[in-house]
Amino acid sequence: MKRNTAVLGTLFMVLVGMLMNSTIGMATESGISGRTILGCSGNGCHPAQSTATSVSVQGVSGTTISMSPGENRSFTVLVNHASLPKAGADISIKNAGGTNVGTLSPVASLKLSGGDMTHTVNHPNITGTGAPFTFTWTAPTTPGDYFFRAVGNAINNNGNEDGDAWNFMSTITITVASAGSVALTAPNGGETLCRGASTNITWSPVGISGNVKLEYTTDGTTFTQIVTVPATPGSYTWNIPTSQVTGTNYKIRVSDVSNTAVNDLSNANFSILSTPVISIQPKSDSACPGNPLTLSVTTDNPTGYTYQWRKNSTNITGANATNYTITSIQASDAATYDVVITGCTPLTSTAVQVLVNAPPTITTQPSDQIVCPGSAVTFNASASGTGLSYQWKHNNINITGATNSVLTLPTTTHADSGSYSLVVTGLCAPLQTSNIVSLKFTPAPTISKNPRDTTVCNGASVTLSVTANGTGLTYQWQKDGVNVDGAQSNTLNLNSISNANAGAYIVIVKNSCNLTTASSSAILSLRESASITEQPVDLTIQTNLTATFTVKALGSNLKYQWMKNNVNRLNDTLPTLTINNVILIDSGNYKCIVRNECGNVESAVVKLTVTSPPAGAALALGTSTIDFGCTKVNAMHDTVLTNVIFNAGGQPLNVTGVALTGTDASDFTIQSGGGTFTLAPNEKRTLNLRFLPSNKTSKTAVLEFTSNTTTTSPKLTLIGKGCSGSIASDISNVGTTIIGSKKDTTVKICNSGDFELLVTSLTLGGTNSSDFNITLPTLPFVVKPGACIEVITSFTPTAVGKRTATLTVNTDAGVFTIPIEATSTPSTGVEESTVAGEVIVYPNPSSGNVIFTGSFSTPMPMTVRIFDALGTSTYQSLIDVTSAGTFSYVWDGISGGKRVSSGSYVAILTIGIQTIRVPFVIAR
């Protein structure tokens, strides 16, 4: 029994051992805990400890770690071996009594087991720095020292413990303590420190028992250690090296050596600078408006200081470099400038002046000058600006030596006339050119309003006047070329006009330079009084017909007033009095008063007798004559004769025929109202007649009626005239001129017909048309009968002799041509002078007498010779001028007892040793 018991006991122990070995093998493969202090050997677990296996904590280089109560931190344990492929681990954090503390949380390749963390079945591979086992640990809230331990096993992965290699990790003490604090108090931003000087770094530590580290940074990222000192008393004197790099972005950091997370940094940047030294001071300068200007300063350490440029001691915003540039200088930039250089101490540069050069500006413009020839003239101008110089120009060409602001010409000639300007140049662009002014010589007086032709009644008064422009004007009136005594103002008053006062009046106007101008001629005429040439006649007429009285009179501006029984008839103010539909009470005595400005005259008194109509039919007409007037050839002129046919009898009027008779009946037609018709008593009928003249002549026809009238049948006489415009083809001679010179004149286009012409084009042609030129008027234009249009024509001959051309005029009445001729002469003895001097010829052109007027300073004889366009002498006379003053000579246009023909002429007047050439035109 005891033996069996022993056998059973032995068997039990074997089974327990086998079970234990199986359990240990399983625990090792899937993780084992409780080995961080004892290790992995013994109990059939693993072979002995091996230094071939290393165990460490990633990122931890020492044996101490500081954490705050309750802080959570991640750790990675690395197990490494040179040849074994996989690893396992057991990790714990315990207090001094061996009790697990804090909270472990596996992250990778770990699991919780018995308060520790051990590896999972899937062993991590050993690669690189080792097989990683990652977890987090939350520190307990109770401060104290806690021990971070780990054991790692490198395995051969054969499923057995033999051949594996394990090792301990060096224990790491984790100190859990409430975090201290530190506050940096100086330098804390804004300070300026000097190289080679010292400064106190101060801080306030709280809960820090060890050392603090002092560092500086210039970029907030890279820190350079200054020193490590005890946390208290919170002050350190830093001797700034003389080689310290200067800058303005310095900060100091103080940190707990045992817990670098406890630190403080300067709130803002401070500067470490050196003492400035100016090697080159700024310099005064100037510039033109709109240009840049740069002020600069040079120091011993250009980048080591701050700069502030000032204008009139006031800081300039943004001017913080060694150079200050005004990009576009203006007048407001002129001031005193300096720069304050700040290093350890501020240093102010020399103050300099900035000037703004003024570009040239013309403040007083020159003005136009008008002088008498030979007198002096001065042009004045003034300008402002910097560094001015002047240059006057004449006709845009520099005047030598004219380099002042005032230009004086002591004696002027015609060569000095033209434009003048002053160019002013300064240090600054642009140069300025004055207004362009002119030097002109006082012209002869100009007449803006000539005396006008005047017609007055005998015994009236009249005033002729002239309006002239110029300076220092004097006047002399002439009648028919002879001075009017005492008539030396711009008006001429004539009283009690008679035929002796009638004539041609002009006024000679002289200015302060003794230059003269003659007005156009004003014709003073006597107005014709009203006179009656044809009296009205007595008239007897039936009722309901039209009565007509006519008076004809001569005189200007006539007005008419008809009277019945010496009472004015309202609105009857025409030469013809027409009374339509007369009745018995229209009978009476009639007369017409004809008046004009010179009085009135009465016509003869005539009697109108109105009778009663006959008992039978009676054909009557409202008028006996219809005058179509002047009608353009081949143009229609329609006339409506309203109620012209009238039955003045007591029975119906039967009209069986209306016919046109007479030589020119074919030029008239009845448009409506003819044919056969019947009119009741007092009934009227309207006729519409047309006049279409076939040629240019007077036309007459008679309208006759066939009817049952019991009275003499009246007839209606039709008259009219075919009219057409026409242009005469007379030769137009434009005169004579020297070859190569230019002569301006006019060619007249005159309508010699009896109807207006519409001119549509003008063309110049012919043999020598290139020697002529016309200035076209505005086309088309109308020329009324008897009127003329003058076309400006220039003659510039290219050869000597007679030169011809043809002016073709296209009109609505056909094409007309006007021959033009002129003569070109070489320079001959006739051309003794080209200046007309102070001799005036008028009228020019003239159709009769030609009057020459001028003045002599002393009495002397004068020879007058007149030549035609061919240079042939036409007339010669010697005049003995016996007194000084104005002379007047009249040539009647007679040569050899005959009137000279139309054309251009030249009068050569020889007065002492002076010869004057005066051209004029005869136009008959």
C-alpha cells in the first residue's frame, strides 16, 4: 500500500513537471511577464543572459526622464541583435516597492499581462535599429521617482528556448513632479545693447531647484548657449563679446536644465549694436522737377545700424536705409535733410540742403509790334527759372547776338518784318518758347465802311460818312476828283441839295505814317418826283362783272392810294384797281393818289357807271386780257382764271364753242373749262390756261366764244413772252503784266438775257490756259437778268506776247464761252517804277473819266504818260503844279479824239526825278 502510494506520488510529480514545462514553453512563445527584474533565465525558460542582445528606449539618451503628474507620453523599446531575426520583451514601470504604477497602454507588438506589458505571438522582426515595441504611459498624479525597466529576448524562431539570447535594459528613473516655471525679465525686447559692454540677464524661477541654461537666438530657431548657472538668485551678468555679430533680432531664452520644457523667451527682439562712425557725410544737392535725387551716408558698419532720414527735423516714413531717394522731386521737397544713425547711441549726420531747380517759365510774353518803316522797335519778355539763357529768333532763325530778354532793332526795314520768338533755356528741361509775335509795318488805312450812294429830293440835306481803321487818321473829301474845302472829317454834310451837288464823292484817308487809302466812290443823285404818264378812263359796266382802273406813273419808290368820291378805299394801294362783281352802288367818281419821298400827284377823276343786266342771255368776261409775263422757253406756265366766264343776262347762256385764234395760238392751250356748256343767269365758269413758249419772242393769241348771247360777244386776249438767259461772248481782256509776274483781276459773267441763268460749272481751257487760273465760286449759282458774277482770275505769263484762254460756262440754258486774253511784256522803258507811291487812281475800273490824286511837298511840273496793254503810248500831257499840297488830274479816256477801248492801262507820272507807275483798267 505504501509502495503504491510512493509510485503514485512519483507519477504525480512527473505529470506536474511535464505540465509546468508545457506551461512555461507556451508562456514564453506568447509572452511572459514578471521578468523585468529577475530576467528570463531559470525555470526552464531561456538560456543565460547575453550581452549580444541590446535593449534601449528610442530617443532617450540618459537614465532619467522628467514628467508631470498625469502626463501621457509615448515610448518605443528597441530590441536588437546582430543575427537573430525576431524578438520578444517584458516591460514594466514600478515604484520603489516593486508595484506597477501609472497606466500602460500597448500600441504595437505588446499586450498587457500581469500588470506588465509583454510581446504578442507575432514577434516583430529585428531590422535596422531593432525590433520596436511601442506603448504609452500615463504618469500617476502622485509625484515621485518611478522605475522604467525592460527585458528583451532575441529569438531564433525555432519554437524552443535554446539558442535565444536575452538581456536587461538599463533602468530609467522617471521623476514625476509638478512642473516648475521660469519668467525671463530682461532683456525682454526693445533694448539696444552694445558690443563689448555688459548687461544683466534676469529671470524669476518658480519650483526649479537645479540649474538653468541661458541661450540667445537671432532667428527664433537656432539657439546658442551663453552659460548654465543656478536657477537662483535669478540674475547673470553677460559680458557681450566685442566680436558679437550686430543685429536687431536678438532674443534670450532661459530653460530648466532638468526639464527643458520649462523655459521662457524674450517677448520681443532687442538689438546688439556697435557705436556708429560716419565716414562719408551726406552732401547738399539739387535736381529738376520730376527727376530723382539720392542722399547717402557711409558708416563703419552699414548693416549694423538703423537709419532714419529726416526732413526739416521730421522723420520721413520708410526712409530707413543708408540711401534716401526722392524718386520724382517736386518744389515741396526743397528742405534741410539729415539722417539719425542708431547703434549703441544715436548719431546725427551733417544737415544738408536739397534745392529744386526751377524749369524756365516765361512770365511776360512779347507782343506784336506795328511801326512805321525806318523807326525803332523793341520786343520785351521776361522769364523765371534756374540758370536761364536767351536766344531771339526771326522767322525761326537765330538772331546773332540777340541773347537777352529784350530785343531792340534801332532802325527797321521791310527785311525785318516777319515773326519773332524767344527761346529760354535753363538747367531744367523743357526749354520754353515764347508766343510767336510779328513785326509789321503800319499798313495804309483800311476802310471798313465806304460812303454809300445816296439819292435825295431836291433841297434836302445829306450826310456821307466813312469808317476807317488805322492810327492818326486824317480825312479829305473830294467831289469828282476835286477837294471839297473844309471837308476834313470822316463825315461830309451837304445841305439844300441841288443839281450842282450831284456827282461822285470819295474821301482820302491818311494815317500817322503818311500812307493813304481812297474810299470807293459814292454817287449823290437827285430823286425823281412822282408823275403820272397814263390816266385811268371812264368805264360803263353791267352788274356782277369786274371793273378795272389803271394808272401809270414815273418816279422812285412810288406808292398808290385809290379813292372813291374822295374817300380812301381800304387796301386798294396798287397801280390797278379791280372791283369784282360790281353792283349798282359801285357807281361813282374814282381817282388815284401817287406819292413818293418827294411828294404826291393826283390822277384824273374817272366815272364808273354800273348798269342793270339785259333780259336775254349775256356772255361777259371777268377780264379782257391775261398776261403770262416772261416765261422760260419750253417751260410751262399755267394760270387758273377763276369765274372768268359769266352769264350776265336773264336767260340761260349756251356756249357751243371756245377757240384759240391768232398767230401764236399754238403756244397756248385750254387745260380745262372750254368746250360746250350752259350757264344759268349769274352762273360763272372757271378756265385753266397754259402758256408754253416755243422760242424767245413775244406771243399773242385770242380766246373767242360761240354762244346765244344777246350782247356783243367779248374776247379774251392772251399775251406772254418766251424768255431765256444768255451770256455775251465778248472778249475779256485781263490786262498786261511783265513776264514771270502775277496779275490778279476779275472776269465778269453777265446775263444779257431776260431770264435767270443757273450756272452749274466753269472750265478754263484754250491755247494758253496754263497761264491763267480762276478761283471758282460756290457752284451752282444763279445769275439774274442784267446781273453779273465776277470770277477772280490770275494771269501769270510764261511767254511774251498775247496770251489767250477760254472760259466755258455750263448753264441750264446751254453752254456759253467767254474768250479771255492778256498780254505779257518784257521789262521795257515803260516799266520805270513798280511802286505807285502815294498816287491814287479811281474809279478803278472806270467806264469814263479816270482821276489821279496825290500830294506835292513843293510845286513842280508833272508829266503824265498813258500806255495800253501792248506798251503803246496812248496819251501824254504836261501839268504845271503851281502850289504844294494835294493835286488832282482827270483824264477823260479820249485818245486821238476817240474813246479808248476797254483794257488794262498804265499811267507813268514823272514828278521831278521821281517816276511813279499806276496801273488801272478801262471797262466800257
